[in-house]
Amino acid sequence: MSKDQAEIDQLVLTLAEKHLLTLENVDQGMVSAYHTPIEPRPKTLSRICFILCASLKKKQKHEHVFQHTIGRLNKLTRVLCDFDPLKIIEKYQKGDWEKMVEAVQEEVMFEKEPNPSERSVIPQFCKGVLSAAYFFHQFHKAQDFYEWVDSFKQDEAMRLDLPNLLSQEVHGLGFALASDFLKEIGYFGFGKPDAQTKAIFSELGLIPSGEDVDEDAETFEAIARMARNTGRTVYEVDKIFWLVGTGYFYKHGKTLPSPKNDFIKAAQAMLEETDEVTDTAPNE
């Protein structure tokens, strides 16, 4: 691409928003509703833990199974002790994920038998919840956790360290879901490099390609770069491309046909056209 990267980022983001507005009954106000999280900076560790659990169940291919067997996350409120980390570790010993699976089965799933494999969705989710509870237990209150997170913002080079560290502490979280969790509690400098955004950015050449490329890290940085180049928050950029990729307007209870493929074709044509204009323009 011969255009300046900032110009490319602005063109692509603008086009992405325009494609969202072509969807039935979608207007700018509806899109703008996704520019901020539902609950930034929760005031208790229980709410922070709840949001982390919400990110955990978004793991690729897990959310569909979770929805089919359990449904909404708040159905686990009793089993998971109101998502209070201290109460969770009092009820379930470290590593005792099987007891948690049994409790989920008996109190929430009823006739739906979980897959007995340790690597299946519900056991993996329970392992994640239990490890999260033990991780959060080191903080006395929500502010202590925020101060710990804020310590990573002092150095730009440490920004990638935080989701990596969280992914090591919480079983099954991973870099992308750790980034998702951080943005959903109000850290607007973190975007989730999910499958949809990675695919879009790769198709448009917004991230490098190749076998040795860390697509999560590259997409994470590309979202941040686009935010800087367009004067938007990382959260906004993240949500715009996620909506383009999924068509899921969850705040409005709507799932619409994704404009992803049409958007990619239009963006590729637009970028090729602007390259041709630049290449043929006379020198001043």
C-alpha cells in the first residue's frame, strides 16, 4: 500500500462504520451504544470476577455449548457464591474443579449431562473460574486490583505483559480473552484480537502475514494503532470490527446478517483504487 498508514486506517474504519449502517434498522445511535462497556470499573471484586467469567465463556466454540447447557451466566450465581472469590475458594478447594462441575450439573443443568471429558466445555470453564477466584483472592478490594493493573500502564512496552500474565494466572483465559476482560472493565487501551477482527485485518493487509506471525499480538497492536490514527478509543475500534464480523447487537437483542464479506470486498477495492490514484498522480 502506498498511502500513509494513518490514511489507510481512517478509510477502513470509516467504511466499516458505513457498512454497519447498511444493516436493517441500524442507525448511528445504535452503533454508538457499543462505544463503551456495559459496566466500566465495577466497584467490587465479585463484579470483576463475574465479568472475567463472562469473558471465559466466550472461548471459541465454548459459548454455544455454554448457552445450550446453562444459558445466562447469572444462573450460576448460587453455585458460584455470588461470584465472590473468597466464598468460592471457601466452598471449593484449590484444584477441586470436579466438585464445581458436579454442583453445576445438579443445580443448573438438571437433566443435561455434561461431557465427561476433562477437556470439555463445562470442566474447562470450572477450572478457569476456580483459578480466577484464587487469583483475585490476593486483592482485598476492587481498588487494589485496579492499582495492580494501572502499574502496567506506566510503560508502553509492558502493555502486552498484562494480558499475557492474566492468561497464565487464569486457566483457559488466553491472551485474547484476557484483553477482552480488561476492555470490558473499562480499560479502553485494550482490544480483543478475536477471530473476526484477525480475519478482517489479515485480509486487508493491516497486520503482517506468515507462519511465524503472532496474529494475536499483531492484531492487538493494530487495533491500538488504528485508534491513535483516527482519534478513537481502542474500545470503539474493537467493537466496530467485532460488530462487522458478527452482526450481533447484544445490547439490543439483535443478531443481524454480518456485513463482513461485503465489507472486506469493498475495502479491498477501495484500497486498490486509492493506490492506483496515488501511483498515477503527477509529481508536484
